[in-house]
Amino acid sequence: MGYRIKEAREEKKMTQEELAEKSGVSRGTISALESGVERTTTTKTLLKIASALDLTVDQLFLSP
């Protein structure tokens, strides 16, 4: 899932900081998710990230 967040963010030419600002999720959390660091993440957090990337949570888990 982390690679999909990074992929979608880069497709939108956003930095982690910009995604953090738009989603309301800390840059540290986004960085950890993208790099595969084991971290407990809530559905609410995933919804915020997906919404900021104009995706559904399903799309974060499934490759296009």
C-alpha cells in the first residue's frame, strides 16, 4: 500500500509535505507508510490520504 501512496503522490507532483498539508496527516506518518515502516494506521488516516490524492482507499491497496 505504501508504494501506491508514493506512486499516486508523485503522479500528482506533490511532496510529502504537500500531501501532509492537504490531508491533515503528519509528514512522518506519510513517510513511514511510503517506506514500509511498520506502523499502526487507522482507517480515518487512510481515508484522509486517499481523499487528498483523489483516490478511494481501495485504490491505495490495489494496483491500477
